[in-house]
Amino acid sequence: MTEVLGKIMEYGFDTLELNRIEAFVEPENVGFQAEGLLKDNYYWKNRFVDNVIYALIKKDFKKMTR
């Protein structure tokens, strides 16, 4: 999965010329740099679920891929 995400981020930053890619995930997941907690962000399976917003900035991605 990491290899696929790398290609997706490369496409987003290089081809689409994005400056920022965000991911909304449950706090148990790992990945991008956490920026903030969205409490009770959505309702799923009979309960409210928190999400953490993660982001990766283009310049940081470029540093990682050098």
C-alpha cells in the first residue's frame, strides 16, 4: 500500500500540481502528519466517530523522496 500511496502523491503533486494532500482517517490509523482531531465527525455503525485530519505538504514529500 505504501508504494501505491507514493505514486498517488507523486501524481497529485507533480501532474495535478497540488500543494497539499489531506487524509481523513480514524485516529488508530497511521500515515501523514496529524494536524487536528475532528470530534464526532460522522455517524457510522450506530455511533459517532472521531477523525484525525492528516496532511502532507508538497515540499515535505519532495524531501522524503530524494
